[in-house]
Amino acid sequence: MATPQDYNVIGGLTGLGENRFLQILSETSTIPDVQQFLGTNKSTFAIKDHFRFQSTLEYALSYNTFKRALIVMLLPQVATIVDPDRTEEDKAEVRTKIFEIKQNPDEEKLSFLAKRIKKVTLIYHNIRSDETGSFYAWAAIYINGLNQLKAELLIMPEHYSEAHVTKSEEFFKTIQLPPQEIKFIEVKSAGAYTLALTEDGKLWSRGMNDDGNWDVGTEIWRLNPH
């Protein structure tokens, strides 16, 4: 009986060997076909990481596939989005934000893998806006196709005033990510603190001290001893 390593699909896919895999790729000619096939289940979705799928992935990126993420601000609103019986009032309460990688014009042209989003999560920082109030500044922390940990500032729709944008940009400049040569496979966040796992099993954190308590007020990522 064949085992997962007998198949040329990351993670293994029962009943899908090399010839069948090549046949599927040869008959996949449009981006909607690619999206539908990859979205069948977790096993087929794993094909996107196979080296023989790279040319298809590069072509898909030209259609913004794997380059954007829809962020829904509250969990109950996800149920509203997929509810066929949702009302106009329900839809009006849904708060969303589309995240996509932006390129700094001063940087060299990004490779197609650097433009790809593999994992994404959100962080926030509470900022006092005046003597009586405060707001949350947001950023997306993501792993790109090169397995680098990256950050992108997010300006929420309700925070488009000049004061909000300025203070959010100041917060974003304080973020210090791990060295780019370190490769990551997972990132998770609770907003105020965040954990990221490297390929060799090391844990990097933001907003957490060595004793596991919150490190309030700092946006410096560091290797966590736990």
C-alpha cells in the first residue's frame, strides 16, 4: 500500500500519484480552474507549495490570486457574510478590510514569491488620540512566499482622518521584525502579542517577556526562550 511520501504532493494525497498530478496540471488552463481545484480540500490546497506548481502560481499572481486577504473584523460577521438569509441591516454591520502587499517605490522590484501571502494575522496597538480618547492602530503580519516575516500598515475605514493616519504611521515605524534570513512557517496573534514559528522550531514573539507576561508598549520581535 502506498504511503503519503509516495505521492509528489506535499503532505500526501491518497489516490493522486505523479501521473495523475501531471494530468490535472496539463488540463488546468484558467485561473478559476486553479482556484476551484486548490479549494477542494486541505490536501489539494497543499499542491500550491509544490515546486512543479511554481509557474502556475506565478501566472496566478498576475490575477492577484494569493496576493490579497479579506479581513473581517468580528467573528459573528463571518457568519453574516455566508448567511444566504442575511438582511440589509445585517450587511451594513459587517466591517471588512482588504489587505494586499504594497511595494515601496524605493525598493527593487519584488519577486513573485515575495508578493505571495502564505500566512497572515493582525496586530494592534492602543494609541491615545487626545486627552479623552484612544484608538487601535493596526498592522498585518504575514509570511510571504520566501517564508520571510513581513509587516504592512492597515488603516481601517473609520480611521482615515489625518490625525489617525499620522499616529498609525508612527506606530508602524516602531515595529522591528526578525532578520529576513530567518524562515518562518506559522504566525498567530492575539492582537496585543504575537508568536511566529521558524522552520527549525524556534519561537519568536512580540509583546511578551521571558516570563510569559505581556511586554506592553514595545513592537520589537525577539527570540522567545519558551
